[in-house]
Amino acid sequence: MPIFNVVATKTTRMVVVAEDEDHAWQVAQEHARQAFDDANEPTDIHVSGEVRRLRHLRDGWDGDCVPYGGDRNTRLRDLLPGESDQ
């Protein structure tokens, strides 16, 4: 089955209680996942191309990662050819 790079983003606005801007950033980091869940905002999904080789993976993904939608065990290095594979 083909593999694709996908960008999924949400715009979520938060209001936090904090001592200053640095502390506000820390508080937002601590509560970001909860804020995303609470916001119930739609996620913008953009498919940015099929991945045919390990070198085509983006944004920190590599051969050791397990992709979403698969069997939850097989790593990308076992699904995609590497540089030396033809």
C-alpha cells in the first residue's frame, strides 16, 4: 500500500494564567494537548506527496518510525526502499 507525507494542522487559541510571557509559554506548552482536545476545531489536512523512498520522508520521520494507518508494528524502513535499493 502506498505511503504519503501529510501535514495536519489546527489553529487553537488559548488564554492562560501566568506571571509573564515566558511563563505563559510554559503554561501553554503544559496545556496544549488539552486545549486542542477542548477546542473541537476541524483539522486542516494536506497530503503533500507520496513517499517512495526513505529519503522522501519529512519533518523528523525516518525509517525507525511506525506510520499511522498500518499494522501499528511495521517500521517505515521495512515498508520503503532505502538508498541502495533499486
